[in-house]
Amino acid sequence: MFSASDVKALREKTGAGMLDCKKALEECNGDLDKSVDWLREKGIAKAAKKTDRIAAEGLADIFIKGNKAVVLEVNSETDFVAKNDEFKNFVKLVGETILNSNVQTLDEALNLEVNGESLQQAIIAITAKIGEKISLRRFVVLEKKDSEVFGSYLHMGGRIASLVIIDGDNSSLAREVSMHAAAMRPLYLNENCVPKDVLEKEKNIMREELLNEGKPADKIDNILVGKVRKYYEEVCLENQIYVKAENKETVAKFLSNNNSKLVNMVRFEVGEGMEKRNDDFAQEVMNQING
């Protein structure tokens, strides 16, 4: 009825994915022009044209059910859309769908069924409807034991999502630690979580800085011990000075004094590490005028 070259031609015309192009050709008995129309009617062709656009705004959110939690980030192109109720409801739909599944990877999540279609298809549909690129960037699933508690915090309505697990029954303390994590931007739970290559890179930078400062080469290794300790205090949640501690205790020490212990931590900040959009509103208006 149709060939691989037909699928390729339809992809080039519309920018739609291979599976969508195959579906369109099947529905239209291999007619290329009708397949283009079919994809446009479904909003798929329109959405596909936005795939190369930058979506670095959006929302991070947290969903909890019993001993399981999901932290995710869904992106849009503008902060305006991120504040839209339709977008917020879609983020909730994505979060609850993942929470009620057993998926662990992004590909698995995109293949989940949502209201009779895949999550990927639902993202395509809302992209076409809203008129901005929408994407599920990342998510993490955490599970706790009955003897542990979650502490969650959303800052600025979802600009930052912070979730911790602590061993103990003090849920209010767990929430306070999650607020600390949101504010202090730890990259890792503790020293053991810092990748070896990351630590070696930091130590090499420190070593070069010390040499450039004129420090004796035979003294550098001793000086590095203190600088590495300082690095851990900056990037590891357990090693950070707890913001509410009166005696400058670390988070780990403060929790220990309150019969608790850190187990896990996830912190998402919307758009971190992504290229930000450079809006040219005049050009955007012209693009819309020109179709």
C-alpha cells in the first residue's frame, strides 16, 4: 500500500514522527496529500514544527501516594504558558500517570496510556493546542520505607521542586529540610554521591588555582584537604550548614540531634542547565502574521 520512501517523504513534508507518518498513510490508503491533511487535522504536523524550538520554562512538581513519590519537570517555551491552568492540569495528569505506573525511564513514560492515547501523543496534542513546544524533560521516582517520611516543597509555584526522605517520623522537620535544599541548591546527598570524575575535575582546578597563587608545590596536597572539605560543604546536602541551626550545625548533625537521618534527596529547578530562549517578539508577531 505504501513504501518506506513514502514514510520518509511524509516525514520531510510535515516533520512528524515515523510512527505518526505510518499511521497517517495507513488511514489514507497511502495517499501522500491526504496523509499530510490527516496529520494537520490531528495537530501532529503543527506540533512537529516546534520540536527544534527552545522550551526552558515550565513547572516542576511533586506527586506522592503512600510510600511512593514522583518529582518531574514539564517544559514550555514561556513563563506565561507555565502559569496557564490548562498547562498546570496537564502537568498534574502527567505526574499522576507516572505515579500510578512502574516506569523508570523517559521512553517508558512517553509510552504510557493517557485517555486512550500514549503520553507522547498527548504531549503532541497539547503542543498543537497551546501553540508552544511542550515537553516532559525528566522525572525521578522515589520510594520510602514505612519508618521513613517524605518532606516536599515547591518554591514560586513550581519553579523549584525539592523532595527529601528522612529516616524518622518527623514530617515537619522533613519539610524544613526540603525547604533548605530548595534554597541552598545542593547537587548531591552526601560525599559518597559525588562522582569520582567530578571530584577529580574540581581538585585539578583547585590545584591549578593554588599553583597560580604561588603556593609551594609540596604544600598543595595538604591545602587541598581543606578545599575539598569546603567543596563538600557547598554541594552536599548532608555537609551544608543547616539554615535554621543556631550552632552552625550541618544538616546531617542537626537531623541526628533530632533522631533523624537523611536517606535521599531530589531537587529540580526549571530550566537548569538548558539554553534559554531569546525572545524576539516583533519577529514572533511577524511569523504569526505570515502563517
